[in-house]
Amino acid sequence: MASTSSSSSSFNVSLLLVSVLLGISLIAVSASNFYQDFAITWGDGRAKMLNNGDLLTLSLDKASGSGFQSNNEYLFGKIDMQLKLVPGNSAGTVTAYYLSSKGASWDEIDFEFLGNLSGDPYILHTNVFSQGKGNREQQFYLWFDPTADFHTYSILWNPQRIIFSVDGTPIREFKNLESRGVPFPQNQPMRIYSSLWNADDWATRGGLIKTDWTQAPFTASYRNFNANACVWSSGSSSCNSNSPSSASGNNNNSWFSQELDSTNQQRLKWVQKNYMIYNYCTDTKRFSQGLPPECTATS
Ligand SMILES: *[C@@H]1O[C@H](CO)[C@@H](O)[C@H](O)[C@H]1NC(C)=O
């Protein structure tokens, strides 16, 4: 009974929020040009924007990796990016693609791709930090070779939940369970970051397999960025502004209250059953004092 009433009250709050926002004009920002939306932040020429901003590549060699970040900060959004990961022997390399806020009690939503020897599977590592605390790892194999082609990796982040998806298939959901004392990222705007770096001390088979520098430079590629998102600027969100910016984009705001329908719940279960290789929520050895509260919540 307690759980029913708390979830229905948070549902009411979300309905209220949505109607307020729709009444005011929720701005959807869409974009697909790297020059416009991102800045290369490190790597001394190893990161490149190509084809008039349609393509971005990161590279890694023995001297350095490279990285970029979004110009905008976002507070909620549905953010899609296509990535094609380092092919061949990528063991020891990590391609990180994530949202993060700043400061000591930061929030973060992570995709990290851990490379492997040719023919051996990448691991897709995910995590959610709220207020500086993570320890919420889930890891997956993929049902395709992520180096052979571009695939779409999406983060849906709204006030009720975070959903990680791969080519439109949900692989992980992190619900807003603040009512049970689990902090949820919802007050700190986040930027998009990505980097390619050497992590051969832990990435592949727990650090057993080292980066083969004779294969360098290693390259990962990005295209078709799309954000339906609330842009944060000078302390306010485009989603409740009375003077919408001129940003282009469709005005489909359904992502703001989106949840998994029964088909997508089935698909999530399929992925978790067949492709999940680590789940902190079942690691009773690690959490011998008791699993984190979000792991034992029933809804
Ligand atoms: C690499 O391949 C090995 C052998 O199949 C596998 O155990 C491991 O999970 C794979 N991925 C990483 C990142 O170590």
C-alpha cells in the first residue's frame, strides 16, 4: 500500500509538471552539426571534426587520447548519438560517452565502451551518479559488432527516469526513487562529454590484456547527434522560458514524460536476460550490508 500511494503521488507531480511545461512552451532543440554543438577539449589535434561538421573522430596513441564536450548544458533531454567504435584490436582502450555536471556532488550518466582483442566482445559499461555517488554499474555485451558500423546510443533523461537505449532498444532504466531516499539527478545541468583514452590497467579482462601500441592510432567516430532537450543557460531552462530561443527542432515533447510501454519493458528484459554480464543490484557479495534501496524497490 505504501508503495502504491507514493508512486501515485509522484505521478501526480509529474502530470502537473508536464502540464505546466506544455502550457508554457517546451523547447525541443535539435542539431546535427558538430561545429555548432561541440568543442574539442583536448588531444592536441587528435580529435577532428570532418565533412562540414557531420562527422567527428577521436584518436588515441601512446602519447595521448582526445576528447570533446557539448557547448550546451542540458537539464533533461532525449539525447542520441551514433558511434562507431575502435575496430580490430582495441583491447585496453576505453571510449567514454556521458553526461556530467560539475562540482563535488556531481551527477553523471555514463556509457563506456571497453575494447577487446579482435573478435572478442566489447563491454558496454553503464553507471549513474547522483550527488557524487555512483557504484551503480551495469555491464552488457552487445548483440552486434559495434565496430563494424554506426549504432545509436541514447539517453532519455526526464524527471521520472533515466533510460539507456541502444538502437532504440532499452537496456537499462534508473527510476526516480527520491521518495525512498535515492537521490536522482534533477537539479544540476549536465554537459555531454566524450573521450578516447588508454585504460589498460583495468579495461580488458580486468587489466590482463594491455594496449597493443603497434596498432595505434586507435579511432572512434561519431555522427548524427540529436538532442530533444531543455537547454540550460544563465540559470534558466529553455523549457520554461517565455522567450524561446531560435533553436530549431521539432516540438514533440513526449520524451519529457516518456516511460517504457509493455513492449519496451519486454525488450529491456530480453537484453537484461541475454546480454547483461554485471549488475550491481545482484552483487550481494559487494553489498554485504544490504543492496542499495533502488535495487529492492518493487516499482
Ligand atoms: C573480452 O573478451 C573476453 C573473452 O571472450 C571476455 O571475457 C571479456 O568480457 C571481453 N571484454 C572485455 C572488455 O574484457
